[in-house]
Amino acid sequence: MKYQVLHSRRAKYGGLTVSLTVVLIAAVVLLNVMFSTLAYHYSWYIDMTAEKVYSVSDECKALIGGVIDKENDRRAAAGMEELQLEILFASDYNAFEQGSTSSYIYNTARELELEYPDTITVSWFDCWVDKKLADELGVTASTDVVLRVADGESRAFGHREFFMFSQSDSSTPTGYGGDRCFASGLVYVLNTDRPTAYFTINHDEIFYDSQILLSLRDAGYNISMLDLYFDDIPEDCEVLVIFNPNADLIVADGVSERDELDKLDRFLSRGGSLMVFYESDTPTLTNMETLLSDWGVSVLRDYDEETERYYNCMVKDDTAALTSDGFTILGEYVTESPAADVTAVLRERDYVPRVVFRDATTLSIPEGYASSGVSTYVSGTRTRSDLFVASTSAVAYANGSTVPTDMSTLPLLTLTEDSATGGQVVVCSSVEFALEDYMQSIVFGNNDMLLCLAEKLGSVEPLLGLKFKPFTTDEISLITTAQMRNWTLALTITPAVLVIGAATIILVRRKYA
């Protein structure tokens, strides 16, 4: 009886069905393991975001490829080996959990490695175990990634540098810019003769965030701080930045033997470049404004007899501003001034980026400068050119009312050049021009405008056009390991269940056929 049951037709079909089910499940599991291994090794993934947030852009690949080719040509001419770049992750791979924001950085690195397999390699090291290498690379507790030329220069990145954040929430990323970071890092490590951009201190300078420092570093500058009171301006200083000062320059006046104004004059006389960022609340800085006046820029103020105070005039535009208060202005490109070539690369794009100036101070023309064309003013060997102006509907506004001016357009960003010495002075009417919100925006061109100025003022060749990409959804970034495991199990078990169900139906139909 037992023999007959085991060899019955029903038992044979049942055994065959079970065997096929087991084989199919094993095949699905094996294929899943094989595909996962290959996907990890070759970075197979589909970027389904509208902005292609996770993929290296074609523009980035073209820029990086051009930089690599140029460097290899230089090395070949010098009899050197081809360029070898390392992207080192300063932690264990397991720390970069798949599905977390850290994995975006790793995926970008792997994509670059696959795009340039003869040049770029990706590896890991434990910065807590290999302290010697960590110290050599300048790794700190906040460092995630290091990009370096083999046996050469290196640059360390923190996790936050790859992402953009809103002002209201500094912990949750709102966009990603991995290709932008790696491209700028490549330019940085290849330029061993980097110039330095110095930022002044001890004039009560206020930084609302660090974006301007990061952007100038991305442009190819070493960044350093300088106390003008105690120190002379170093010879390696190519650009000096006075950002949002609230205390005046010190001059030799019988009380102080030190003279910061004289140091700036000597710096500009030897062909140096100065950038000054004002805001609507910047107090009257007599010595600073004496310097700026010599370079064609003064600050327009309105005197109130009742309060016996001077008020900075702000640029207000009720018809073309981004905000209802009228103080967030979109600058208009000046296309006919002698310095218009500075913005040409932006104006020649298919989509011309707009540049934002919030709470801008009204700049005016000092005595001694005469008009010499559209938005151009000349005094001796110095020519001031406006790069951006407000729309014709904008007005100067102070202490609650409009202030009349004799200017047809109100300047927002100016550049003055001295043809005799080569000195250059840029004055930006808005500190908020360099806010993280605008500099990281994919819509506004503030960051690229700063890079254009860096190229004009110095010897750097920054990469333009690479922007942070906004997250259009957070579903991918918020998926957990448990969720990923559940999806894997569901996709593995579902085919088996379907096969068993189909086999059951077939058996039942055969039984009653």
C-alpha cells in the first residue's frame, strides 16, 4: 500500500511540483545574490528623480574629463606618469548604510571610478585605526571623504559639504551636489600653486554662514584669515575680502601708529584685488568709505533732521521684487560697460540665471568720477563699471520714505579697475548676496557670479555651471534597512507563492478532470 501511494500519479505530480518550486526559489535567491553583487561592483542603479539628483551630470563628466586630459598632457610633456586620483572614505563601508544620505556620496564616487577607471580609484580606511594616514590627510572627526592625487595634494570633505540645507532646518538635507564637490576638489588638488584669498577680521565682521568661504575654495583658492591691524598683507594674497564690516579701519592719526588704510592702498597699488560686501545696516565707516570713494563708490545716505541721524538708503522695488516688502531684488545684467565680459559666460547660457540682492544698500557716484558711457564712470586711470543694477522702477528708500536721486538706475554690484597699477575693487551692495540659500540655489546664479568674479580678480579657473540638485521627494532618502529587507523578501517570496498557487490549481483541475 505504501509503495502504491509513493508511486501514484498524484504523488509523482506533487513531488515534481515541490521539486520545481524548490528549484525556482533557489534560482530566484541565487539570481538575487548574483545581481546584488554585480550591482554593487558596477554601481548599477536607476536614478528616477526628476533632477537626476544621484547621477553625475554630463556637464560634470565633460568638465572632469577636460581637466584630467589637460593634466595628463602636462604630465606627458614633463615626462611624468599619468594622473592617479584616490577617493578615500574615512570610515568603514558599513558606516555608509545603503539608502542613507552617505550612500549618495559613495554612489557618486563609484560612478566617477567607473567613468575614469584608469585615473580614479575608490577605497576605504579607518581613520581611528590608521591615525598616521588620517593626520597626513588632515582628517578630523567631521571628515567623510578625502580626494587626493597619488603621492600628492589632498582635500578633505565633510558630509555637509555635499548637501544643501534650508535656513529653518539645518539637519535635514534638501538637495545634493556630489558631482559639484568632486569636480571642484579635483581642480583644487591639481593646482599646487594655489593663490590665497584672505578674509579680514577684527572689524566686527559678521558671517551669517560659511558659504562664501566654501565657494571661493571651490574656485581654487586657499582660504585664510588676516588681522590688518597686526599683520601686513602677505605677498601670496591675490584677493582680500572685507565681508560685512561693522567697525572702521584704523589709520595713523596721532593715537595709533598702525595704518590699515595705508596697507590696503599699498596692496592695491601692487595690483591686488579687494572685495567689499556691504549691507543695509552697515554703520558709517569713514575711513573705509574714503578708500571706496577713491575707487568710484560711495554709500547714499539720508539725513533726518528730527532724529539728527543719517540712514542708509536701501534699494526698494515694489513692482519687480521677489518679496512683498520690495527689498529682495533681482539684479539686471549690465551688457555695455567695459567690465561686461565678466558676466558674458552667464548671459550666453540658454537659461540666463538671475542674481539676487537682498536688503541692498544704495551705492552712488562720488565726486571726481564722471560718466563715460552706460553704467561707466572714470577718474584718472580708474574706471568703475556696474555689473548689476536694479530695474528702472527701483527707488532709494530710507527711514520710511523714498529718497530722490539723480541716478537713472541704482547699482548693485560694481567693479573698478586701475589701468596703471592693475588693482581692482569689487563692491557688493548686499551681504545677503552670499547667503547659502541663494548660493546653493539651482535657479539663482549667485554662486556662479562669485566664481566669475574670482576668475576676473585672480588667476583661478573655476568650474562654472555645477549646482546642487534639490530633492523632489524624500522617499528614497528615508527608506530604512528594515524596509529594504522587507522589499527583498517580498520580491523573493512572491514568485514562489505564485508558482505554488499555479501548481495547486493544476493539481486540482487534474484531479477532477
